[in-house]
Amino acid sequence: RPRVLSGIQPTAGSFHLGNYLGAVRQWVALQESHDAFYMVVDLHAITVPQDPAELRANTRLAVAQLLAAGLDPERCTLFVQSHVPEHAQLGWIMNCLTGFGEASRMTQFKDKAAKQGADRATVGLFTYPVLQVADILLYQADEVPVGEDQRQHIELTRDLAERFNGRFGDTFTVPSPYILKETAKIFDLQDPSVKMSKSASTPKGLINLLDEPKATAKKVKSAVTDTDTVIRYDPEKKPGVSNLLSVYSVLTGTSVEDLERKYEGKGYGALKTDLADVMVEFVTPFRTRTQEYLDDPETLDSILAKGAEKARTVAAETLARAYDRMGLLPAK
Ligand code: AQP
């Protein structure tokens, strides 16, 4: 079985629709066909200021949401990044192979640093893409299911894997991104020229899966479209409508062409009302299931303990090989 690995940050509390459609949904599907490793990346969450109690609560909440979304601990390895110390250890090795200029070109860092302000952005934020490289290479992942915004980081991962292999001998699998075209980038409902994002979206443009379903329906109904009236998929000319069609299509398993036919001659209001219903039907049981997992912290912790143990077995073996290849003297 080919191996997949991916992670999600516990920063925001609720996952948003972009996280779910761009990444988590694929994770659920891939656990059937792949040897799957999925983690909550708490070490990435501390690259920006955070509150300790909130981080702890949000880490559990992220795990509960992953289970509610359909991850099955019998079919995948689900763990918390900081429970596997090899991430930080291989992260350092990768830092030592990354050029300063190379790291400076990461657009996500530039965006996030700009938001923090130049003086407040940390070195951790600067090197977080390199930690992500280590996250992936530790598990010898073949594929990495992510949204489009992560493509540059997967490219960096490939470059560093090849660099290490070239210098020290074959050690790491060179991974490929697994990005589905339809859901690669879900856009802000109020500004369909930018991606839906926890930090950049306006509250009205961001669908948090754990929000009150009624509030979610309202956001869908007030999504920005255009002054035309035709319901047609055309991301260039009609980004708002196209975004709604993509979401609708994926959540219901109906092709975009079928949706275009269904709404021929109908107005945007009809599309939005129906999509609002689809969203409510999706988020209502998701919220209930998330709460059920949160109410049972012992089960959650035992899932994470087993996950960390399985993850460490693989990670420790890779790290030992990398240390050895680089010439670090083994401890006796
Ligand atoms: N709008 C999106 N469309 C498709 N995929 C998306 N992802 C995020 N936003 C979209 C994917 O979700 C996964 C987990 O993301 P993360 O935990 O790394 O969070 P993030 O990417 O930092 O999420 P945000 O909301 O985009 O945060 P900020 O505002 O901090 O930049 C990833 O696979 C990501 O591609």
C-alpha cells in the first residue's frame, strides 16, 4: 500500500470549509486505499502567539473533528505531532540543509510574517515549512493530500529529499502532492478572489463547521456572486458562483454540469437556498459527532496514545537512518 501523510493545525478551534473540502475529506477517502498517517500539528500552531489552555483544548477539538469527519483509528494512524519528538529532531537536520534564500521564498511565510509585523514574526514561523518537510519525510510518504496553498511546501520537501539523498545516499522517499482540482482552493464567500482562511477571511466569508447551522445558512445565502444572472461554472468571470457550485457539487456528489442543468433559468437565490440546506445537513451531524468525541476524553487520549506509538516506530527508524547517513556518532 502506498503511504500518505498530512496534518492540520489546531489553531483556530473549528475547522473551516476550506480545510474540510481541501484536505480532510481526502484523508477520509485515502485511509481505505493507503497506509495513512494523519496528525494534528501543534508544533506548527506555536509559530504564532498562542494561549496554553486554548492550545490544549483546541488540540483535543481538532482530533474530535477529524474523527467526526470520518477518520477511523483502525484504518489510519492518528496522532499529535509533539507526541513524536522525531519531528523536531529531523526538523533541525532539514534546517541545516535549507538555504536561507530558499526559505525566504516561501510565500506562506511571507504572507503570515506580513500579518504578524516584521519585528514580531518568529524564527519558528520562518522555518515552519522546513519542519513540514521533516513531518513528511519521517514517514517516507508517497503522497501528501493538501490544498493548493501547500504546493510550494511539497516542492520544498521534494527538493530537500533529493538533496539529502544525493549527498548522503538514498534515505527518503520523494513525495508527490495529492491535490484534487475541484477542491484545491475554496474561496472566501464575501471575496471570491481570495482563499477561505481562518486568519484572512472576514467572519461572513468564512464557514466554520462548528458554527450554529443557522448562521452558516445565513452566510451561504449572503455569499457574493455577480450582477449577471446565469448559473454557470466559470471561475475566471464568475468566481463567486463557481465557488458555490464547487462546494455544492462535492458535498452532494452531483457533477457541476448536472447542477448547471438543474438551475437553468433559475436565479442565484434558488442556488443559495438549496446550498444552504445542503450545508446545514452536513454540519448538523458533524457538530453532534464532534461533541460526542469531546465528551469522552479517555477514548480520545487512548486513540492518540496508540497513534503516537505507531507513528514513533516509523519515525524513529527513519531518523536513525538519517543520523547515521549524515555521520552523527551513534550513542552507545
Ligand atoms: N481555502 C482552502 N481551500 C482548500 N484547502 C484549504 N486548506 C486551508 N484552506 C483551504 C487546507 O487545509 C489543510 C489544513 O490547513 P492548516 O491547518 O495548515 O491551516 P491553514 O492552511 O494555515 O489554514 P488557513 O485557514 O489557510 O490558515 P491561515 O489563515 O493561517 O493561512 C491544508 O492542507 C490546507 O491546504
